[in-house]
Amino acid sequence: MDSAAPPDGAPPRPRASRPPRPAFWSRVPWLDTTWQGRRSLLLLDLAVTAAITGGAALEVLARGGPSSVVTLLVTAPALLVRRRRPLLTVTAGLLLSAVMGLTGTFLTAPRTVLVIGLHTTAARHGFTWRTWLAAVPAYAVFLIPALLLGSPDWPSYLITHAVLTLLPLLTGIWVHQRAKVLDLLRERAETAERERDLLAERAVTAERRRIAREMHDVVAHRVSVIALQAGALTVIADGETAEVAEIIRKSGSAALAELRDVLRVLREDESEVVAPGLPGIGSLVADAPGRVDLVRPDPLPEVEPAVGRAAYRVVQEALTNAGKHAPGAPVRVLLEAGERLVVQVSNGVPERPGGAVPGSGYGLLGMRERVSQAGGTVSARPEGGGYVVRAEFPC
């Protein structure tokens, strides 16, 4: 297989830019900070907050005290902001736990808020100073009741509260690392997809170049020989034979020019052979064999490039068909510009039957596709013993 490198000096084709990806934690459902992601978790967060706040309310009713009321008022907001501001949740849990410890009012809600805040902080920030900045004060706050009331079993108390501090930290760090792994896997998948697209593009480019070489070596050579032989025939022949030979020579030269355009497209991967547009129809009519009349407005209307190219191809294909199937018949090319651009090519009754000139069978089909892509319509029908091709385009 040939090398797929771009031609020397050719600038690399720009690739479609990808939208920026969100932060990695937004790709894990329980860490998603976008509204679309939060929406699926909103009911869960409300349920957890309601359960913890309800438990705190029962404890307040049972024990009373102003500090218990403050705990009840702070618990719900602290839990609701934990996904967006986890350090704020940790701070609220620290303050509530410290107040509870210093006042001797021991409630479950402050510690629950603190544990949830530690987990969310670790999940958001990972193994960083922010996580340990939250963990160290949390462990100290957990020890306040033992310091104030005394504990008969200090080793057990220290180990229990160390586990209570480390467990949410470790689970949060695991979530953080898992999110990073998912991010890495996604990046690798996207890289593999880009590489696969690049390899496929290179394979297509190599195949196009192979086709271009084959067309150049075979088709272009044979058309060149035909044009050269026709040119030689115009010199040694006279009369009608010389006229026909000149037509063949011009057609061969035009075919070579268009073949060069096709080869350039195959080699450079351009989207389409650029047709001359409306201004080129005059030259097309002048080079056509037989009697061809052109009726067009002066000046020519300004149309979109795609419309001009499609109109040129309609006239080109219609003149070719008229020459093959109605040789010697008068042909009339009409261009009208108004609300719509009208391109009509009509031929009369042929002087002699058309020869068995081989065709590809795709002329009219290709014409319809070009006209449709330019936003127009085309019709082809017999009329008065001849044939009429009519295309209309938006101006």
C-alpha cells in the first residue's frame, strides 16, 4: 500500500474540533455537578437529608436545649450543599460536633454530617491537602467527649474513632481514583477512535491515488491518442471528414482537460470538480457541434456558485445527449432569470437517426442529483419530435 502522507507542501486538513469535556467527577453519577446529573440524584439527596434531619428532630424533642435546636437548623442546609461545597459541609459538622462536645449534648446528627462531608471531600479532591485538612480536625473533634468525660479504654476509643475518620476518607479516595481511571479509559477510547479514523482516511487516500494513477496511465493515454489522431486527420482530410475530425479533436482535448480536473480531485481530495458556472455556458455552446443557439440575459444573473455549476452541468449533459441521439438537429439553449433561474435545452427533429454511441447510463441521474443538491428541480421529456431538458433553480 502506498504511503498515506499528504502531498509535499499541502497543509494538513483541519479536523473537527471536539467540545471541551467536563471535569472528571461529573462523569461519575454520584459526583456529577451538572443539573442534568443532579436531577437523577435530587430525590436521593432529599431522602437522606430528610432522614438525618428527622432523626435529629427526634433527638431534639427528647433532649431539648438551644444547642440541639441549632443542630437541627444547620443539619439540612449542610447536607444539601455537600456536592457543590463539601468543605462547607465538613466545617458545619466540625462546628456542630465541637459545640455538642463542649456543652455535653451528644447528638448523632453532627457526626453524621461530618462523616458525609469527609467522604464527599475525599471523593472530590482525592489524596490532597484539602482532604487531610478536613480529616485531622475531624479526628480531634471525635475525641472531645472522651477528653471531657474521660474514657476507661483509651486505646479502643482511639482506634474506633480513627476507623470512623478513615473509613469515609478511604471510600471517597476510592471513588476519586475510580473516576480518574474512567477518565483515562475514555481518553484512550477516544484516541483509539481517532487513530482508527485516521487509518481509514489514509486507506481511502491511498486508494484514490491508485485510481488516479490507473486513470492517468490508461484512460488519459487513450484519449490523448484519439485527440492526436483526430488532429492529424484534420490536416490530411478535407470537407466533411475534416470537420468531423476537428470536432473529435476538440472533444478529446476537452475530455483531457476535465480528466485532469478529476485526477486532481482524486489526488488532492477536493470535494468536486469546479465547473465554470453560468459564464462558461457561452464557451460550451460555441464548442458544441452543429447548430446551437444561446438565448441568455445580459448581464448574467448573480447566483450561488453551486447553482452556477449545476446549470453548467445541465447544459453540458443536454448538449452531449443531443449530439448523440439527435445528430444534426438544431439545439436551443435558453437562460431566463426572474424569481427562479430557468435553464432549458431543447433540440428539434434529427436529420438522421442517432448512432449507437455508448453511454454510462448515469448522465440524467447525475444531472438530477446535482440539480437537487443546488435546491432546484429538473425534467426531461420528448416534445414535438425532439427532446427538452428544463431545470429551475432558486435565484
